[in-house]
Amino acid sequence: MRRRLSKSNGERPRVTPASWLAERVELGPLVAFAAKKTVPIHRHTWIYLLGGAAMFLFALQVATGALLMLYYHPTEAGAFQSVERIMTEVPFGWLVRSMHVWGADLFVGIVVLHFLTTLLSAAYRKPREMTWMAGVLLLFTALAFGFSGYLLPWNERSYFATLVGTQIPGTIPVVGETIVHLLRGGDQVTGDTITRFFAAHVMFLPIALGAALLVHLALIQGQGMSLPLGMTERDARDHQPFFTEFGLTDAGVWLVLFGLVVTLAVFLPASLGTRADPLQPAPEGIKPEWYFLFMFQMLKLIPAKVLGLEGNMLGVMFFGLVALFLFTLPLLDRAAARERRSRLLTTLLLALIAAAAALQVWALMTPGVEHAETETAAEATRTARSAVSLALLWAVILFLAVYLQKLRRENARVRRLQAERP
């Protein structure tokens, strides 16, 4: 009655932000999609958290990287000095850079773990072949992010590791030298290399990753979550709504990951090392980042000449064939489409994983470059003060995580009660 009187008096109905948005944006399809999207519940449901965790860490990398770009100079003369200024003069610059470094390690680690769980569960089987291929491209792009970002501080370790890394493709017949020149911007690793790596790190690779991620997510939304090989819909105990239940668990994992990155950045801040000097010989024990160690160790083990051919060339060709094999795996594993495992392909995949793990452990056990950096009194005081803030941060994170889980359980209880109603 009150609403009718107000209309008869010529008064306008009250406008709220929700009503204003609903008049201009059709939210019906989004609401229907949110209600339809579900996640199967079974003993391996945790693997579905890895994709969201990788997306969160990538978003954190974008945020911290954007802040670093405000002060970084991608030139041979200014790269090291600008990073040193970030670490020593810019307020909380040391924290942001350390978060970026640790976030990169965790991002690649989560992406690799997501790749392995998808591989072992044969989630690439029909009709998800293209979803797998887009995911493999995401893995390669994540590794390229790590490689391109490693040189940017222009310290001793990054310079010589990049010098060796960009030299390896030169063993490829016909196109090898062209690839090296394209990567370096010349015959040597110079300021032009920094500029190229910086452009790839902040522009070309994000575009490539965004395109692959868009395709990957669109396919997942259309096809739904895959079940591990051999598991049917009957084996899944239930399906939980994504946004009202599973998404809350996702958010809790993101909070914990954020706390982990900040904690590692405070207690194990990123070091800067010594400025690169191309005129000096490479120090003993130079290694690449941990996610390239198994490749590095394998190339060290291959003899210089094998049947008259370059050993490094054979190693590069082998890695290229493995990458092609992984990319086309859905087309090769026809047994997976029939909910069976191919003994040959399963044995080959397990052998590759075991070999990579063994080479990784071997490389980690090999002594590397020792850094004689000591913590100053100012840094020790800064760490002690940060510990108090960290305790408060973790208290907030744990409170929010517990609250999100209680809300998830309550939503699940309401959903079950509604399903039991006649």
C-alpha cells in the first residue's frame, strides 16, 4: 500500500546499488551459471584446489610485480642499482620483492603439482583433450616466466645462469644461432638482453598466459570437473556447489598461501648478491632456478660427443620430444578414452617422472655458489618487528579460514535439508 501511494504521489522508488546494477546488467545467466557449477566430492577432491591456488599466486605475482615496475630500470646500468634501491630505500620494497621471489617459486611449484595430478589421474581423456593442451601451454609459460625474470636483477648468479641457458639452444641445427640471437638481442648477454627479457616478462608472456588461461577456463566451465581415471559418477559421494561451498575452501587456501608467502619473505628475504661483471669468469657451482635443475643436471651428464653429434644438441632434442609427447598425450593414449590405463604409456610416464626426480635430487645435493651475506643489525631489528605483525596477520588469517569453513558447512547443511524436502 505504501509503495502504491508513493507512486501515486509521483515519488521515485528507492534506488539501491543492486537495483541500479540489475537494470543495466543482465545477471540472470550469471546467477544460473553460479547455481549450476558444482564440484564432485570424493577422496581426491583436494586436487581441484590446485588450479585456483595457481591462479591466486599468479594474481599475487601481478600485484607485486606491478609495484616493482614503479622503481625498476631495465637497463644494464640501472638494473642492479634499481633493485638494490628497492631492497634498501623504498619503504617495504624488500618485502614486496621477497614476496615476488617466493611467490614465483610457489607458483611454479603449484603449477607443476597441478600438472602431475592431472597427468596421473588421466584427466586429459576424451572430451578434455584441448583442456589438457591449454594446460600444458600454461605450464611452459609459467617456466618461461621464471626464466625471463631470473635475469632482471642483473646479479652474478642470474647473469651466468642466463648466459648458459641462452647458449643451449645454439646447438640446434640450422635455427640454433637465430634463436640465441633472438633471445639475447645480440651475440652476448648485454643490456639488450635485459630489455628483451623484461618486455617478455611483463608483456608478451602475460598475454600468452592470459590467452591460454582463458581457453583453459572456458573449456573447464563447459565440460565440468573431471573424475580420476576409473572413477564414475556413482563413486562420487555428492556434488557441492562451487561458489557457496567449494569456493569458500578455495578462499581459505588462498589466505593460507598469502600468509605463507609473507612469512617466507620476512624470515627468508630474497638476496641480491653481487652485480654482474661480464669480464669476470663464471664462479664455480652456478645453477639455474630449482625448476630447471633436472634439465641442467641431465645436460651435464651427456658427453660432449655422442656418435659424432653434439651432446647438448641431443639433450635439447630429447627435451623437445618430451614436450611434444606431453602436449599430444591425449591423442596417443587411446586407452584412457575407454577408462583404462595403457601399460606402455603409464610405464613411460612413471619412468620420466622418476628420472626427473632423481636428477632433481642429484642437482640439489651438488654444492652450489655460497653466499657470504650476513644479516645486519637493522635487518635483524626489522625481522623482529615484522614477527609481531606476522603473528597478527596469521591470527586474522586463521580466524577468517575457520569462519569460511563454518560457513561452508552451514551452506552444505542447508543444501542437504532442502534436498530432503518432499
